[in-house]
Amino acid sequence: MLLSALVSSKRNNSPLIALFQEYSAYPDVLYNVWKQLFHVAMSLQPAGQRPNETFIRNFMDLIDKFPLPKPNRDNRYEPEFLQPLCGNKGK
């Protein structure tokens, strides 16, 4: 629901996306944003219609603010990246 509002085609949501960027530090949030983003975007566009400029701007801004993590030289992610927002530590 939140992603649907952020990539809306009705208004520019750059300020809201910038506020939501704070949560990009958590891997579970990043995972769910990337997992759901395509499906949310496709469900918001009527079949056969091209997206408008506002939708494209919101979509690209969200992609820009939520980068994919980059592994280190050993193809492993840094330990600080692996700390989830939700969950029990040590379990």
C-alpha cells in the first residue's frame, strides 16, 4: 500500500520518497521494496496505457533512493548491512 502511494501517477512524491529513504539502511525493507516494486507498478497502470511523467519520475526516484546492496570482494555483504529492521537479534 505504501509503495502504491509513493509511485502514484497523480502527484510528485519526491519529498515523501526522500523521507522513506531513511529505511533503506535496513535489508528487510530493501528486500521488500525491490520484491514488490515491479508488481505494484504494473498494477497501477491500466492495460495498454503508457505511464505519465509523474509516475515515471516517482518510480525512478524510488529506484534511485533504494539502491541494491553491493557485495565486497568475497561476494559477501558487509555485516552492518545484515542487521534487519524487524526481528530478534541472536535468533
